Amino acid sequence: RCSVEGCKKQVQTRRLCKAHGGGVRCRGPDCQKLAQSRGFCVAHGGGRRCAVDACPKLAQYSGVCLSHGGGRRCCVPECTKFVQIRGYCKLH
């Protein structure tokens, strides 16, 4: 657990959770965001990109962005919205 008194979040680095300064920070100039991959935040080129050529968007569940069919749909029959949490969209 995080070493900050009263915090029950999971430790990332330096015995701290992400909220209290734990986790790997972006290597971008003057950036304090958390790194996603390759040492950079999404704004500085970190994160997985869509597999479709020339698409700059972030990849979702299946390696492509939402526009190209990535992501999972809500598990409620006939709902076409994307999953937000535990298999359901925000509406459900």
C-alpha cells in the first residue's frame, strides 16, 4: 500500500501510489504526466497507436481505434455504445 498516511491505494514506485507521485513520469520536456509506454505520456508519443496506416489515434481492445472497429460494445442486447466499466456503457 501507499506510504502516505490514510492512503490505501496500490504502490507504483518509491512506495507511493500514482496520486502521490509514484509511477514512471513522462520524459517529455517539463511534463509531469505518467508515462504510458516507451517512457512517454500519450501527448508525447507514448501508448499504443491504431494499426491502420496513417491513423494517429490510440488503439483500443483489438489493436485499432474506435473509428476502425476497436473497443468492446456494451453487453446489453441492441445497445451499440462502447464499454465504460464492467462490460457496460455509461447508460447501463
